[in-house]
Amino acid sequence: MNAPDKNRAQRFWLIAVLIAFELGLVVVACVGRRANTPGPASAKDYFGNVAPPRGQVFTFNNGAEPEHLDPAVMSGQPDGRVARLVFEGLVSSDPKTLAATPGQAYRWDLSDDRKTYTFHLRPGLQWADGQALTAQDFVWSWRRVLSPATGSRYANFLYPIKNAEAFNRGELADSSQVGVAAPDDSTFVVTLENPTAYFLEIAAFYTALPTPRHLVEKLGSNWESAHNLMGNGPFRIVEWRQKDRFVFVPNDRYWDRANVRLTKIVALPIEEVSTSTNLYKAGVLDWNPSGYVPKQVIPFIQKFKDFSGGPFHAVYFYSMVVTRKPFDNVWVRRALNYAIDREAIAKYVLKGTVRAWGNITPAGYTGYDAPAPLRYDPVQARECLAKAGYPGGKGFPKIEILFNTSEDNRRIAEAVQAMWKRELNLSVTLTNQEWASFQAATTARQYDVARRSWIGDYMDPNTFLDMWQTGNGNNRTGWGDPRYDALLRGATREPDTARRLAMLSQAEAILLADGPEIPIYHYTESSLIKPYVRGIYSTMLDVHPLTHVWIDHGGKDGDAVAAAPRAAPEAAPQAEGRP
Amino acid sequence: MIPTLWVIATLTFFLMRAAPGGPFQSEREIPAAAKEQLLRQYGLDKPLAEQYVRFLVNAVRLDFGPSYKYPTQQVRDIILTSFPVSLELGLWALLFSLALGVPIGVLAASRQNTGFDYGAMASTLLGVSVPNFVLGPLLVLLFSLTLYWLPPALWITPADRILPVLTLSAIYLAYIARLTRGGMLETLKQDYIRTARAKGLPESRVIFGHAFKLGILPVVSYLGPAVARIVMGSIVIEQIFAIPGLGRHLVSAAFNRDYTLVLGIVIFYAGFLMVLNLLVDVAYAWLDPRVELA
């Protein structure tokens, strides 16, 4: 090739690259509107690529880098998802209903006074390193959670256990007085302070997972580094690179190993919601869990079959500091509540991606008869404000809405600002702070009105009502009412479910009438699951046991063999649940 | 260098402490016993002056302790595992910008005022002005989500490198191309080039044998600070492409009030930047012919 030819070739190549590189942008701008165009191997009904991965390999976004791998001290959802893969508690959760199913215990009994649970452990349980796992491990693990020296942030989950709270607060030094015992290696007995309807859910929670005493005592806090971590659950960690990925493979010593079909799980820590959704669309992720679909695109994505948008056990609300003027006046609180058009916020501000909500507790509790929700009533709102001594908003001080920085929070605050101005003629300012500053301000009650939210921990109204008791650390409003406290205490001791729920409902009614809370909307779950993934369902608590998940290749790749009926647990009778 | 580092470390230490909230601030109340235990464990219950002295003593030994947010990880280990990732991303981007930017600049200069020149300069103008948080998602939209050619994020396979490297290099490529063109145009007007042409040398010899060495000098002087910037990790790109680099850690550490991690990364950055600046100064003295003559 002579020189001019070479130059020409070089020139052509450069121009080609430049066209691809820069004019490509213009092309992108044009196809942008058709970004939903399915990939090569995808059906139109689904969002993006639907070609299943080769083999039984499952990849999902775990959301963020876990802070802890030690179940006793962890306090975040990403941590919990890893823990539930590596460890298994006394009971597990049904992937559809989250009802307690047999875990390390194959059966349990509840005493007549509903205060003593006796768990019967499966024979031959082992840690992943082959050490035997006995009831003593649970006794030791639960005491460890409660020990003040452990510094467990979720120790209060175990407070329903007898003497647990006193021991955790350091008021009781003797750990043997905590209501956990192991009369023999396969029996674990829990004595509760009060009948606790949701105790099995607590037993399935990650704080209650067992931890390997032999490793914790040998390695100290180093035991929770990924290469030392050893559990008793369906999977074990084989690779961990920070902010990069976790890789899990089945634990061959798990009692139900025969029914674990996945051969590998990859968990990616992706915080950026659009990146996560992109990876899902491109087919890298098989599961994009709730919270990682950008809110703005939900109205567009929700028509696809792989979008899942059930209700989520959480409520978005505003709270007011009742020790400050003018919020110390109950009529002011009522006026502010009546003046809010929740339907408009849900429909126009949030484009119908959430449900307007006028209650403290979310939907979905069996047997719970929630009080009538707060409703939008501008006339009533103006009357209340007049009763408070500010007719037509005259003399009402300027108030401020505080929220943590986010586009949605701002738009909601703007809507509320406009509603309070329109209905009550109040002047409201908006202030946003980044997360940590915002938490510091609300904890110190340094605000007028603040954006809050609460995610329930177990399926019982108590998880939403408990925090409003006088002096509770999550109250953050200074509100308290002896009638309310009495109802909640009474409900805790009440063994009869119907009566207990009725008392909680009365308590909620007090809160709605006089309380410091302005409920706004009920969260919805919004996740994406590829059509070939089997075993993940939409659940209220956004908890998803992955033990029995598998990839459906449509009968190819040995699926048929793997899909054989599940073997009954060896030498273990079927679970009974509550008598 | 040491006094500068000390000032930076001290400022960062006190600024972090002045920010509201702390590493154990959470949406849910932490049981009092747990909170006390955590504060004691990290020495946060001690007076600030004592904490500061302890921090300085440890910092001298390059020991920043464990991260507050990820207590299983030492700050040093976090930096040592994530910096190489940022470095790799930066070096690829630099290499790509040079490999493409210099030839474009040279060609544009040798064909001044032709279609190619105008085209190249218009596209580089675009490259300079489109911010990477716009370019990145656009490239992802085209190559990953519409054409399904390349992965949209992550840092595992070689193919994963392509889009982040392209995104990061765009602006450097554009600068390098423009600087090369400017330098070459300047040089091509020189008398010795006319001489070279007059003696009948082919144009390629004139450009590569004679003009190139001088014409490339502006690029060399630009490279010094550019190298420092490019290998330190791009926060935006690491975030968009979920790359486990150092830039991503710095931002999240500040939001998490992860005192030890912030201090560790800031001191590392500062030290690294100073060393690079020093190296650039040395390289200048070595490259610049005037210095050589003196």
C-alpha cells in the first residue's frame, strides 16, 4: 500500500469513527422515544431482553454494599438479603405469603397462654464447615444479640422475649434470666413477656438468625469478613469484591440441599436506580428489586408483564413537632390534615404510582378493622383553623416543611404548600437537607413539619403504632397521650387476637384525631422480574426468600430433572405450626 | 508537602465533624446500649481534641482504622482495592484519547480548512461541551439498550470497559485533538518546514519527521494535570456505570459521615496529586528543550 492510499484509508477510518461517535448522539436522540424496543431475543410484552442465562445462575441487584455480614448487628435490607442466603433461622418464610414455614426447626408448639414457644430442631443440622448446630447455638446467638456489648442496632426486635429488654439495657446482668433455653440439643424454648401474635415473624427476621459460636469466639469481629463467614443456610459466599459483587454457591451441608436448584447467585451492589434498570433491560440482571426502578419511568414500564407493582408495607407521612407553636394546638393539626388532598398528590404529583392514604397503618392485616381514614375537607379545615384561633389564617406564623433532598419529596412538599395556602391561607416555606443532616434534625425535633416514612417490620398494626407511644425514640414529635399508651400496653398483654386488634384500632383512631401525623400515601412495590425466574413473588414486606428460586429454560437444559417433586425432609415429620 | 497534607487533613477532620449527624445517625432509633457501645468502640465518646491527636498519630503511620460504615473493612484496604480500578479506567481513557485525538489533530492540521478539518473541529467542540453525565447515558441508550451490543454497566468483562472508557475519554480526546491541531498549525508555518518541503520531502515525512515533535508540545504540557485528573476516578462515571472505583467511595463516604473513610481518601488524593505535580514539574524540565540548553 503506497502512501496516498494509506492516508486515504486512515482518513476514511477516522471519519467513520467520528460519525459513529458523534453523529451517533443524534441517532440516539431520535430513537430515544422508542427505547422500549425489545432486544433481539425478547417478546414485546416484556421490558428488554428475556433470554434466560445459561444454567441455573441467578443475578440480582442487592441495592447497596452491605455494612455488616453478621446477622446479629446488621440493620439494612441489602445486609438482610445476604444474611438470608447464608443463614437460616428457626423458621423460614413462605415466598408467596411470608407465613412461617419450617426452617432449622421442623416443628414448633405454642403453650396455652401463648407465651412459650417450643421449637424442635431437625436432626443432624450442621454449619457449612461441618460443625454440628444445636439448640445451644440459638440460645447463645440470641443472648449475643441482646448483650449490650454486642451493640446490636436491632436488638429491640427480641424485646418480646422475657427479660430481654432489661438485659439489653444493662438493667439485668445475668443473661441466663433471658427467656431462651435449650433443654436438650434439639429443643429450643422461648418464653415471652407477653403473648406476641407476630413472634414467628420475628423468629424469621435476620436479627434472629443463628451465628456460629466457634467462629465468633475464635476470630472476634473478623469472623464477619466474607472469607471467614460461615452460615447454616442454603448458600455460602465464594467471592466478595467491595462495591462490585457477591458470588454465592449452594452450601452442600444445608439440610434441604436437594431442593436448592440454583448453582450460583450473583448479587450486585448498584445504588443508581437507572443503572440497575438498564442492567435489567440488557438482561444482565434477572431481578431488579423494589426501589430500583426510577419513579419517573414507572408509568411507562408498568404495562410490561415483568413489572410487579403490589402494595408495600410502608406509609409516607408528615409529622409535626407538637411541643412547638402553633402545632401544640390540636385544632391546628386537624386543620392541616383536612386541607390535604391526598388523591390529587397520588394522581397528579406521583402519576398514580402510589395509593393516596389517610391512615396510620397500611392495608393488608387480616382481622384488623382500621378506623375511618382522614379525608380532604377544605370546609372542615377552615373551621378547625378558626377554632384554633386563626380564622382565615390570620395571625398564623410562617411554618416550614423539612424534607430530605429528593425530587419527589420536593414536588410533594410544593403541592402541600400550595394546598395549605389555597385552603387555609397559610404561608409555608420549604427546606431540604441531605440524609444525615435531615435525620439529625428530626431526631432533635428541630423542625415544624417534616417528611417521614415508616416501613413495617412484621405484618401487624403494632409495628406502625408502637412508635407513637410517649417517649418512643422513633416518635420524634414530642406527642404523647396516656389513653393511647394505655391501649397499646393493654393490646400487648391481650391474648385474644380480635380484642387485641380492636384495641389497636381504637389507638389508631386517637392518633388520627389528635396525633402529630399527616398520612399521605401508601407505598407500592415496583420491581422487575424476568419471566423465566421461578419462585419470586410480590410480598407486602418486600422480603423474598431465594432458597428455592430457579431458572426456567422451558424444559431444556435439564430443568425437567431439577423440577422433580420436592423430597420430603428426611426423618422429619411435617410442620404443624400453631396448635 | 507535609505541611500542606497536615492542613488538608486537619481541615477535613474538623469539617466532617461540623457536619450535622454522625456515622450512627439512622432513621430508626438505635437502642441506647448499642449506640453507647458503638461510640465507645470507635473512640467517638472521647473529647474531640483527643480524637484529633489520635487520628494524626495514626495517619502518620497510614493507619486510618476501619471504615465506620463498613466496619469489616479497613480504610487502607478499601483504597487499595478501589484505586486500581479508577486507575485502570483512567489509563484506558487516556490511551484512547491519545490514540485517536493526536491523529485527528494532525490530520486536521495537515488538511486545514477542508471538510475533514471542519468536521473534526465541530465534533471535538461537541466532545468538549457535552458533559459526561449526558454522554454516558446516551451511549448506554444506544449501544446497550437499543442495539444490545455492549453491557450497560459493571466492571467485570473486557466489554464492560468500552462504554465507560468512551465516556470518560470524550472530553480529553476532544481537547487533545484541538491542542494537536493548534500546535501543528503553528509548527507547519515555521521556516524549517518550508525548507523541508522545498527539498522535496514527501508530506508524510515533513509532518511526522519534522513538525510532529514540536507540534505535540502543547499536548504534553496538557497531559500533566490531565493524567492526575483522569486516573483519580470520575465520580459521575463510576456511579453511572457501577464501577467499584475510588470516586464512588468518596461521595458515599461523605454522605454516610464515614469519618475515617473520608479522611483516608482525602489524604490519599491530596498526597497522590502532590506527587504527580512534582513528577510533572520534573518531566517539564526534562522535556522542554530550553531547559535542556540552559
